[in-house]
Amino acid sequence: MTTTTLTTTKAEASSRVGICGSGITKAHIEGYQKLPGVEVVAIAGPDVERCQAVADQYGIPRVFADYRAMLELGLDAVSVGVPNKYHAPITIDALAAGCHVLLEKPLAIDVADGERIVAAARESDRVVMLAFNRRYLANAVTLKEFIDAGTLGDIYYAKTGWTRRAGIPGFGGWFTTRSLSGGGPLIDLGVHMLDLALYMMGYPRPISVSGATYAALGPRGKGHSDYADYTRFPGGAPEVVFDVEDLATGFVRFEGGATLTVEASWAGYQPLRDDIYLQLYGREGGARISMPDYQEADSLRLVTESAGMLVEVAPVLPKVGRGGYAHEVALFVDSIRTGAPPPATAAQGLTVLRVIDALYRSAEAGREIEIAI
Ligand SMILES: NC(=O)c1ccc[n+]([C@@H]2O[C@H](COP(=O)([O-])OP(=O)(O)OC[C@H]3O[C@@H](n4cnc5c(N)ncnc54)[C@H](O)[C@@H]3O)[C@@H](O)[C@H]2O)c1
């Protein structure tokens, strides 16, 4: 696994890290705290009580209600894991304060904000890395090595998806409110799978898309992640605030002729709770990552030819920690220390965001949309 080769050593000066947000950022904190010479010194968020609880859990000395006060500490780096609407302002402020930034997906709430982040990253000499953690799962790391070794040859078609039976992350929070999230499962889950597919395909340039979106269950209070049963809500149905899609599907054309289909949902009548997959078709071979209900064991298969026969390859996967988060954080710190570009850049995040934005516009217009870059 070449991507685990880190240059971080105990001898290096301590890096002081601040955390924006108290949700998924716990996975970042656990990653930082595994690394020698890295100290998580503060956490910030308007939900001060939850931030304090995280600080107590991980022994973080300072808690701030406003991230701007935290940035005055003169930090080396920050992790940003906040509602999508705040990705751009916080990342741009952090860069202006001289910090490197590990930013949660999606890059931003929309293309305009994404372009502002890319411009700010270019103008600074700081690292901005997108938290596309699914690249660092054992199946993805291994598949990329097979692709780099030429096993698949030129990849001309990909199909990918992350569909849930009942996974709406609350009714009325920021996830289901478009003005805060930018959309539903396509920008939340589809963003991961689009990045993974593009990463494996060598990030070809998307030129047009055709998409459709649905909101068949969410607006009726069905498909909440806390209630596996669609029909009964203990204590009555929660108040439903839901102005995003609950299922999206799309078709993407790339420069050079490759194509991709994508589907993402938070709710839908399907047998699996979570169906997570990426299938690639190359001229020399194919591959499928399949993670029904998050199962990581035995999740990669390749099909190719050997000795004139069709063969299936089931690689023995290396051990990588939960969700790939610790590995992601280690790569971020490594990029800061070596000056090498981070593995997932803001520019790649913007390419994915352009696809998502075009899919939403196509769904609304009911026709194919070209992507102008
Ligand atoms: N890579 C992954 O696996 C993964 C998983 C979950 C979430 N995420 C991403 O992480 C981000 C946060 O998601 P979450 O699940 O932790 O959400 P959350 O609602 O659990 O936490 C969001 C946090 O943002 C902070 N916040 C809220 N409003 C803010 C504001 N106005 N200014 C500054 N901070 C504010 C709060 O501290 C809050 O705790 C989102 O962008 C989401 O897409 C990524």
C-alpha cells in the first residue's frame, strides 16, 4: 500500500491544529491524536455544549463559540466539518489566517463558493485537502494499485451508487434544508462515489450530464434514519422540513468518450439498508467494489484475462482503520510537512461539484446539460 508511506517523524516540530465542528470531526481528531508531533489545541462551533463534550472526551484544552476567535490562536492547520454552506467562508478565513485546511466534502454548497475556495487555495501557499475518505478504504487503495499497474487498461465506463433504504439524516436539520446543504443525497453521498469513480478513471473532464431527482418519501416523513420501520414513529412523526431530493440518478459524459452512471438516495424501497458500489469497465479488465450494508470484507473483485482464460481475482485486503479517516488525516499532515500536493485537491472537489450542480440543473430542466469549464 504505497499511500501508507508517511514521512512524519517524532523529531519534527509540533503542529497545532484547530477543529471547526463537533460531528464527523471526531474522526479527524482521532486521526490527529495518532500522529506524533500533532496537537489538537482547540475546537469551535456555535453548539458550545457539544463542542465542550468533544473537548472533554479527547482532552482538547480550548473551546470557542466562534471559529474566528479560534483562528487568532495562530494555528498551523484546521479541520472543517460544518454544514456545507459554511465550508467556503471558514476555509477562506482559515487560509487568510495562515492555516492549512482539511475540508469535509462536498467542497462547497455551490459552484460559485467552490470557485472562491479554489482561488483562495491557489493564492495561498497552504494545503487544502478534501476529505474524500472513501479513497482510503482498503478496497479503494488496493483497486487503485491494480489500475496503476495497468490491470484494467483504459477505463471507458463506470457505474456507481450509494442508495439507502432509510437514511434521511433527520427532518428539519441542515442536511434536509437546501439553503444550508445545497441538496440531498446526491451532494451528501453521491459526492463520495463520484469522486471515487473519477479518481479511479484518472479524473477525466466531464462535458455533459443528464439527471433526474425525486422526493417520494422524505416530504411524507418516511425514511428517517432513526426509524427503520417506515410506518410507525414512536411518539408521533417528527416535524418534517425537507426541501431536497431523496433520490437522484444521473448519466455523465467525459471528454474522450468515457461515461458514468450514478445514483444516490437517502430513502427508497430496496432490500439493502445501504447499497454502496463502484463498478469499472476497462479494455483489459473490470473491477467491482461492493459494500452491502457497509461490509468491507471481501469487497473487491477484479475480472481480467490470464493464460488465455477469464479469471476472477479476489485480493486479500490490507487492514485500514474505520472509514479511512485516520489514514486521510495522516496524508494531510504528510502533505503539510513534505510540501507535496494533497491526494485530494480543491480543484478535484470543484470538478465533482460541477457535475452535481449540472445534474441538479438537468433534473430541473428535464434535459441534458453541458458543463462549461
Ligand atoms: N466524510 C464523511 O464520511 C462525512 C460524514 C458526515 C459528514 N460529513 C460532512 O461533514 C460536515 C459536517 O457534517 P456533520 O455530520 O458533522 O454535521 P453535524 O450537524 O453533526 O455537525 C455540524 C457542526 O458544524 C458546526 N456548525 C454549525 N453551524 C455552524 C456555523 N454557522 N459556523 C460554524 N460552525 C457551525 C457545529 O459545531 C456542528 O457541530 C458536512 O459538510 C458533511 O457533508 C462527512
